[in-house]
Amino acid sequence: MKIRPLLIAFLLAAASASAGAQDLELKKGDHICIIGNTLAERMQHDGSLEARLYSRFADYDLVFRNLGYSGDEIDGYKNGNHRMRSMSFGSQDEWLSGNAPCPQPNKLSPRDQGKVRENRFELTNTKADVVFAFYGYNESTAGNDGLPAFRKNVEEFVQHVLSQKYNGKSAPRLVLFSPTAHEFLDTPNLPSKAEVDASNARIKAYTEVLAEVAKAKQVQFVDLFTPTLEAFGKGAPNTINGIHLNPNGESLVASIAERGLFPTGLVTKRDAAALERIRSAVQDKNFYWYMRYRVTDGFSTYGDRAFLKFSEGPGGYGDGLSNYSVAQRELDVLDTLTANRDKVVWDAAQGKTAKADDSNLPEFIPVITNKPGPLEGGKHLFLSGEESISKMTVHKNMKVELFADEKMFPELVKPVQMAFDTKGRLWVACWRTYPHWKPTQKMDDRLLILEDTNGDGKADKCTTFAGDIHNPTGFEFWNGGVLVAQGPDLLFLKDTNGDDKYDVKERIVHGFDTADTHHTINSFVLDPGGSIYMQEGTFHHSQIESPYGAPRRVANGAVFRYEPRTQKADVYVSFGFANPHGHIFDGWGRDVVWDGTGSQPYHAVLFSGDIDYPHKHASPPQVYKQRTRPCSGTEVLSSSHFPEEFRGNILVNNVIGFQGILQYKPQDKDSSLTAVEVDPIVFSSDPNFRPGDTEVGPDGAIYFTDWQNPIIGHMQHNLRDPSRDHDHGRVYRVRYEGRDLLKPVAIAGQPIDKLLDLLKHPDNRTRHLARIELSGRPSTDVIPAAKKWVAALDTGDANYEHHVLEALWLHQSHNVVDADLLKKVLKSPEPKARAAATRVLGSWKDRVADPLELLRAAVNDESGAVRLQGVWALSFFNGADAAKAAEVVVESLIHPQDEYLKHQLNETNKTLDRRAKK
Amino acid sequence: MRRFLRATMLVVALMECGVASVCGDETESAVGPLMKLFQGGRLPAERQGTVVEMICSRGNANDLKVVFDKIVQPDGFTPELRLKAMQWMTDAAVTRKVKPAGELVALEKLVAGDAAAANPALQQASIKLASTWKDAAILPALQSLATDSKTKSELRRVAIEGLVAIGSTESKSTLLKLVGKELPLPVRMQAAAGLSGMDLAAAAQAGAQVLADATAKDNPDEMIAAFLDRKGGADILAAELAKQKLTADVAKRSLRYIYSVGRSDAALSDVLSKAAGIAADAPPPTPEEVTRIAADVISKGDAARGEKIFRRKDLNCMKCHSVSRAGGQVGPELSAVGGSSPVDYVLNSILNPNLAVKEQYVTRIFALDNGKVLTGVVIDRDDVRINIRDANGAVVKIPVADIDEELEGKSLMPQGLTKFLTRDELLDLAKFISELGKPGPYAVQQSKTIQRWRVLRQPPPQLTDEVPHLEHIRQFVLGSQPTDWDSAYGRVSGILPLEELRGSDKPAVLILQGEVNVSAAGKATVLVTSTEPVQTWFDTDAFDSKKFDVELTPGRHLITLRVEVSGRDAPELRVELKTPNDSSANYEVIGGP
């Protein structure tokens, strides 16, 4: 991955300098701050542009600080909706000038005195002499209509920046960069040639505005659009999705940018290896900078909960240290680590190899626990994984067994989410650095693979698939690899050589907020149609860029829907959650989302209709009311190992007071569903027992993790309270006594026909794994096979309707529209199949004929559940179609109503109304 | 006559035109498709309700006119829908400031006169609607209703509210008459509350006088609430109260009320505390004090005594908090609170509730253009309204158009509650709360006991004088209204202490009810434990024994008990459901407020 073609360095050396253009003037010691959208943000991870400039000005001791941020727009410095940040993140000017006061100094305690800086950005080394601004792609999605506003915004931005003295002495030298071109990647799973051409026409118009304003205001402009448009399509891909650069594209754009910055200067021949050494030093420096600029748990570092103060010794809140002084000191350490690496880069630029000297790091502020344990030194008492079983009360006829613990595998600590792969192995995301990484310590959050190779019911092998990730709050398998949360990014990791360690690591989506790490995208779940859902809690402000149009924005509570095949990221639910954890899909694709804090379950169709930012959905009726809180994870008990009466029950983990797994039986209710509590699966009197995630295993047993921690609250103890455990973690399984465990079904590597037949399996997780396996096979093989499979199905099979629905979902997952198959399921005699197909229709509405007529049938369906889904689907219509959808949707009122239908119609109408008013 | 004609002509024009939005209306209709459906032939009569509601909630003046004409036609709607349509139309005027186009004089006939008297519900709805539209023509009718001593309390309240809504000088002079000393106290309270929206100074003067004249039996809550909801209302009332002399009981009762809604306005709290003879608000304790008290909680606190204190009516804990799912839903459910919260956290939450507020309980304060100030937790918001949950657990809808300012609020948990507690009582209360969810007698309960009871407020003699037969159970129990019942809550152990319900130490017959929601059919055993004689009905099946089996079927079921409570000390009742080993039954006992 790090091999750089030699020729890139010279690629544009021959390009002629544009007439009258001036070189950017750089001075020794200049601080260059990069601002802008994801184009800018990704540059820090690659480092190509910085490396070139460090190399070009090898003895200038330049300081680069990248302030790029997914989704930003040029008016963001004054418009919070175009530069969304969590509370007290710091304004753009504060960052550029390296000057920001403590946000709430009056809340600090006497113990904080003398420990905090007056200027919390004092050590950032921003203080920009030069500003590189990368804006325009997000704005361009507004098309011609948005041009006048864009021109005005660019003018005002330039005027604003030039009137500042970020370095304290003089106005910054500003360079406006245009967006890069939208690259056409010839795949049916990304925007078509026509769509990409239209996008480029828009970007061109916005580039011209940038150029014109730059000229009028006499600031330097670098056109990245024209040369990239020219270069794209002539070799290997330059982007991951058409708009975000891959290493190839970063290198290309860096050379174009250098040429644009210094049009008259000579491009000297560079030794590629030397440049690569500089880039490597830049990447190392930027790692620390990124950890500083995008520090996770920001709400407890500078936001409101930074100012919680705790007692020092047994107690709760008190007048001891605040989170603020402790967390800000860590930022001082990160700033120093970064500055120390500036020197390493300078040395590298001069051909010297140097190691960072970190002898000057500020001292951390030690935290005294407010919840000491009973043992010497305030240590807490931990039962072993086995001993802990004696504290558990298990459902009648069920038995708990230890599958793995930290004694067997010391790396098994702080398990957050787990999942079985298609080989029947258990993957566990471990979060040792929780609540987030402390600088200077090892960043070794992990993704482990646990295996029971001898079939004795205990793991005997543990492989670290990834050992260098951070805050892995969720993951899910996809396309032969795995998607992992590493807020603010979503990573794709893949092992290509079969050693069970990843060798591909890509940041594929940016902009998920991390203000509170346990609110960060979590509880990943794959729906039967191939989309992945991720939950995020309040305080968060997320902005995600898209090759399909405007950035997706949401604040204070959301569920995201991500189609890995098409790289579409959307806000699935915008709702005022406290902190959603837990999301299930039942056998018919109905989904329920839990607001974890209050353990409130919602039937997702009721708040996942389309809604335009910044609006949020009204509160829907709950599925049921739970007696305890909070919920950490959920699962559907769909296992042939358990007696049939358990099938379909919902398992709900609860970690305070009642520490165990609750069980609910779902039932249809009117057009939606409800559930009633039945006997819990297991609960424990061990105060450290915190069941985090639950999943049915390939043997049919219920597996669950134990976070095993005396402290559970994020808010009740200092972020760095030493009583937070970092050394324990368990996995248990629950089996039904007197019934044999299931023989795991072979899935990995099986032929497509076998996998298709597994879609008939009664157990949800088996079908789920078959779908994952199929996601990694070529669509060109899978889809023809699926069509043959459907045609050959026995129509007399009691589950025939479900099997056909599975085939429809498989098409959806492979992004292949089959209108006939869709219509067949829309007319299924089974209402739940019709409802599920109506959901698919919602996603395919732009790719089937007469979607409104199909939905007219849905809202006139005899089943309320189908009508509910039809009303949902109509919320997605836009423009002129919104008015037509509004005509169709009211027909649902001809039929019997209930509280769900009424709520749903109100929500859809609100969205359609707002669009009509636009 | 001319007005009438014009109105009729407009209706005809609209009907000919069909859809309001194409009639050249100024604001385009957002409900064109709904109007088409409403006026077309496909909508069955029994489904009109939702359509009318949606038209009212989103339609423009012309759309509303179509509904209005149906309202004033004697047989335009069913009586139920007519009432609802009037409420929705009132809501449209309040929330969206939209009222029907054209002449609206037809409504005035429903406000007063024989037709009105014959249908009180319709009359009240008409008054509300007409006064929301500030229809001055109904003023004389409202004045006479408000001042007539024969007017029933509820109607008078509506008339007074109508006068306030119209807000003219005539309204004010009527209200000033109604606060006069010669009138009954409830009338004066209503009038003073109404006046607070028009002339706060005069209202405060009257309100203070009313409180001075009140006895502990009079309920001043609503009047005080009116002042609390006004900008500066609490302070002005406090200033007037300082000039009056209140009985200690009235002062105490008023104080408890303001605390129970999460308020502790300093001036009002001080003047009432002084009158009540209790200490003024202490400042929040210092961390050292909390540490000291926490140590005492651990060494001296008694959880059993603490539970009794927690249940005390004057402290209102259970008005907002539930334990074992039984109790209010305003604040956090506390069953497990001790499991995660150390003692000093619990103490701080009681003594200084604003120190740390969990994200879903952060409140917002809304100052409205009309001087009202409302506080609550935001449930959801959209373009036209914000729904908040207030300290009473009630959902209040705030029109976005009326909001002058929105601020972050404090906790709804009242500060100053501890004034009603001795230090020892505080230790016991904190001990109880910090034991909740810990292993032991206050662990999260696993047994299925009835925790949330309904108590029939005024059981008829047919139920109390003798063991009633089935028809009386059908009529007076199963046929009762939800509003006929009060709530009572079991202790953590599942025991319902009956002396709290008996009222005094005299014997009484209580009708109590629990509810079960069954998901899977099967057998369950009902275990009734009581110190008193009990008869039990499972739905309509009567049982005399204290342990009996029932065959549960899916759905909701009622367990009704008739308890002859003697005069003994500590009478108790506990009802638990058990599932025999061979049973396939699945069910939950229903909790809540």
C-alpha cells in the first residue's frame, strides 16, 4: 500500500505555468492550516501534499495543521448548520488563531485551579500564517440554484479570513482550492456516467465561481477540478467512491496542488523514497494531531460534561477534579507529541532520520476514584469467569457455560460487540482503551477471533484480527471483510492472504461524531436487504459526505443506514434519542430500535420515514414499556436448539439494577407490534456483571458478552477514574438442557446453490450468515442463480412466501432491481411479505415504473401493516412527485385507522408539506 | 340576516368549487388531497374523524371553513365528532393561528340559550372555540355564565377562561367582580387565576387575599399554578402575600404544591415558609456537608423507615418516580438506582437536583409572547408546535409562533423538599433510595406482584355494603371510567399498606384493582395475602379463596379485590401471580402512574 509510483513526482512537471500566475509566498516558520471538507480531512491521513511542501521547503521548518472536517461548507465559519460540531468544539477562527478560552470557567473546582490553561488552544501551533481552503463539492450539490448564494458566501469568506490576524500579526495568506472532479467508476453500484457528468458540470460551475472571486479579491486559486477531470479515467481509480481520494488520487492531487501553488517555480526531481520517508513522518505527526483535533469524548473534554466534578474518595460528584482539567491535560500531551514530530518531519525533509524526543511531555493529572473497591488500595473484587456463574440465576431448563474469559485470553477485555462469522467463529470487538485512548499508552483496541477448535464448548484459540484500532463501538461482516466503527470514521478491514489478520484498512466513511464515545455509532446490524445500521446518541452532530448528493447531516440522536455495496450513507432515523443501543430485524424484516438510556423500544418504521434536516421525527408509540434500564444490546431468539415456544422472542440486555438478559414475546398489534415480558434468560447478583451483546451462535446456544466492570456510568465518574476496569471480559453461552446443540451449518466457501438453500433455514442467524457469504460472491453469479432458485421453489411449501421474499432481499443486497419479482412479493398472500416488499419498493422507487401506483395499492391494502409501510415509503418522494405522493397517501384514510397509522401519516405529511412549501 | 346570507353564499361557492385550494385562496392549501377525499365519495362516514383532525391540524382558512360548516349543521357530524372537531379547530387557532374563512356567527348560537343548556359539553366546546377566536359577541353570555351563582364549576371555569382569552376590558371588569370577598372561594380562585393573564398586579392582590381567606380544605393548586406560569408571577404573588396573614396549614399546602411541580422560587418559597413556620430554603450543601451526611446515611439511615417517607403524600416522590414500575413517569424509574449511584450521588440528587441531570431529563423553559412561562422536558418538536412533559407528567403543546424565548431549564426535581424532613428522615430516605437495586430486600423484584393499584374513589353502597353480585361488578367496576379511580403503589416487597388508603383508623371497604397483560395463554396461580377479609374477581369470575388458578387468555385482564379493612394496625395486602412449572402462560403485571 505504501509503494508510490516514481513517476507521480514528475507527472505534471511539464505542465506549463498559467500566464500571470504567482507562486505562493512561504516564509520560514510559517504555520499552514488546512480547512475544508473531506477532501481536506483525508489529506492528513495520506500526507502526500504536506510531504511535497515539506520537501520543497526543506529548511523552512513549516508547521502544517489539518483542520479538515467531513461535510463542512465555506460559510461554516458563521453558519453552524454547515459546520456542525458538538458543544464547545471551538469556532473556526478559534482554531485558526490557536486561541480559545475555557468554555465554562466558573464551573471549575478549587482542585482544578492552576491545572488548566487560560487558552485551551495554546499549544495547537495553529496560529495560521497561511490558510488552504478546500470547499465546493458539498455546495455544488445544490446545482445552479445554489450558485448566487455560493458566490456571496465565497466573497464573504475571503473577506472574513483576510480581515483576521490568526498569527497575531498579519492577515493570513489564503489559497482557495477547487473541488476535485467527480470520478466515474464503471460499476453499477455507484452513480452512472450521466449522473457523474451532471455532477462534474455542477462542480465546474462552482469551480468557476471560486476562480472568479479569487481573482476579484486577489487571493490565490488552485484549480484541482480541470486537471483531475482530465486525469481521471486514464488509469487505476483515484477515488474510493468517485469523490474521496484513494492513495493513488492523493498522490495525483498533491502533485497538481503543488503545481498550482507554485506555477512559475521549477519542479525539481525528487527521490521517491526520500519523499516517502517524509510522508511517513507526516503521517506519524498527523496521527497525533488527528487524535488531538478530533479527540473523542469531546463532550467530556470541552463540552458540558467536561465540567462535572467528582469527589476524591468514596462518593459521587464533589469538589474534586473535573473532567476538564484531566482531559485538557491529555490534549496538552497530544499537542506536545505533535510538535515533537514536527521536528521529525523537518529532519526527514533534510534527509536525516530522527526519532521524536518526547522527554518534554507534560505530566498527566492523576485521578482519585470516587468508587474505590473493598480490597487493598481501593481495588475492586472480581470473580473469575467461572465463579461468576454461581451468582447467576438462569431460566428454568437453561444452563450457562463460560466460553471464554480474560484468564484464557488476556486480550479478551471490555467486549463491546460480538458476531459469528460464516466459519462459525466468534469475533469480539474489545475496547481496552475505553472510554478512549490515553496518549502515550498503547492504542490496542482489538478485533479478536475466538474459536472452539475441539468442540468442547470453550474457546481454545484466539487470533487478533486487528490490534491497532480505536473505540471499536460496532462492527459487521461484509463482502469478505468487516466494517468497524472507529469514530469519527467507519473502517473497512479485510484479510486477503488468509492469515486472519487484516491487510487492507480503509477509511470509507467520515464524519460520525464522537462527542460521547458510548454514544458513537454502535450495535451494528445488517438487514436482510444488505444495509448496515448504526446507532448514535445525543450531543452528537454528524456530517457525512455522499457521492449521491448533499451531505447527510443530523444532530442529537440518529440511526444511520449504510449500503456498503453502493456506499450510500443515509440518516435512517432522526429522532431525539438519548442514546440508542440495540436494533433488531425479525424474520420478516420488521425492525425495532431501542433508546438504550431509558430502554425504550420503537418500531422503526414509525420514525424512519424520510425527513429533511434539521427536522426530527415526533415520538412514536413504544413497542412496550420496560421496567428497568438501560439496554446495552438486543437479539432475536431464533434457534432450533430451543423449544419452539421461544422462537422469535426478543432478548434485551440490561446492565444496571437488573443485570441480565430480559426476554420479551412480540405480538402483532394493529398495524404494528407490541411485546410482553416473559421470564428472563439470566441475571446475576455479581455487581460487575454487565451483559453487553447477545447473539445466537451456530450451535443454537445464546452467546453473550460480559463487560465486567464495577463502574458502568460514563457520567458518574471521571473519564479517567482508575476504578474503570480495563482488564476483564467474558463470553458465556446459554443452552437448553435436555436438547442437543445444533450441528453448525457449513457456510463459508459453500457453492452458491447451497447458500441459496440456506435461505430456507428457519433460524434467522443461519440465513443472516448465508446472506453475508453471498454478499462476497460476484453479483453476476448470485443473481442468475437466485432467479433459477426462485423458479424452482415448491409453491406448496408452507414457507414459500418467505423464500421468495428472501430472493427479493438478495436482489436488493446485490443492488439488482427485478421489478417482476418485486411485484410478485407485493402481491403475496402473506401480509408480512407484502409489507417487507413495500419497504424494498421504497428503496427502489426511482428504478421501477409507476412506483406511486404500486404504493397506491399498498396504502389501500387490507392489512394495516402494509398500509403503514406504504405510508412510510411515500415520504421519500421529492420535487414534483411529493405532491403526487401526498395525493396517494391520504387514501390510507379510507381504511381502518390506529395510533400507528395516524402517527405515520402525520410524519409523512409533514415531510411532503415541507417539500411542497420549498 | 345579511351576515347569514353571506356565510351561506360562501359555503355554496366552496361546495361548487370542490377543492378549497383551487378557489384562489391566498395561502395555498396543504391539504388539497385530504379535502378531495373528505368531499369525495370514497371516505366511509366512520373514518371521517382522522381526516377532519388532519384538515384541522394542517388546513388553511378555506379548508377549515368546510369543516366549520359541517360543525354548525345540526346533522353535519355525529355528536362525538362534532365535539372533537371543535376541539381540533380550537387547537388550529391556538397553535397555528388559523380560523375558518368567512362569517362564523353560527357558532354564537351554541354558546348560550336553550340549545346550549341542553348540551353542556357542546356548550363548553363552543365557548372555547369562540373565545379563542376572540369573538366579542359572546361576551355578554360569558359574563352572565361567570357571574351566575347557579353555573356549575366546570362551566364557570370555561366561561372565565373564555373571558381571559377574549381579553377585553369587559372581560377584566367581570373578573374583578368575581374575585370579590362575597363569592365562594373556588370562584374567586378561578377568577384570580384568569385575571393573572390580564392584570398580574390585580390578580396577585386578589390571589393573596383568597389565600388569606382559605382554609386547609380549599385546594389552591390551580390558582397558584396560574401565577407560577407567568413571567414574574411568583414574585408578585409573594410580595402580595407578605401583606397578608395565611394560616400555617394553607401556607404549607401551597408550599408543597409549588415544590411538587419542581419550583422553588425564592421569594414565594420564603414568604410561604415563614407563614408555615418552617425554615427558609437552605443553600445547597457544600461537598464536605454531603460527605458528612453520606457517612450518617450509611451508619444511621434505616431503609424500611425511608420507604415510608418515600411514600409520604406530602413529599410527592411517587408522583414523579416509579419503583418496580409503579409510580409517576416524570423522573427516572428508581428500582435500580442504588445499584449504580453511590450515597452522595443520591444525596446530591435530593438536596441539589440541578448538579447533574441525565440527558433525557434536561428541561427547557419557554417564555411565551403572552407572558406565560412553561417548563418541561421536550418530547418532540416540529414547525408549528413543541410538546413538553411538565412536572405533573402532563403533555403540554406549545405553539412555536407564541414562543418569545427558549432557555435551558433546571431539573424538574424540586429543590427544598427536605424542608419537610427532619435530618433523621433525610438519612432514612437517602438510605432507602441508595438500597434500591442492591442485593437484599430492595433488590429489583423478580416476582410478579401487583404494584400499581387502582382504588375506586367513591365506591357505591352496592359494592361496599355487601359482597356484590356479578351485575354490580359489571356495572360499577367494569363499567366505571378511568377517572373514577386513584392510583396507589405497592412497597418494593409487593405489600400494599392499607392504612394509607383507609384514610383514618376507622374500618373501610376498599375496591382495588390490578391489571395483567397476557401474551401467551396458560395457567397462572393467584396468591392473595392479606391481614383482612378479601373477595377477588378475575375479570368477572369470583374467588373467595386466597390461592386460586386462572386460565389466562391473551389480552388484558383485571383483578378486582374488595377488601374489608378493619381498624387494626398495619393492615396489608399483597397479590402475586405465579406460573406453574407446566404452564405455557406468559404475562406481565401492568405498572405506570
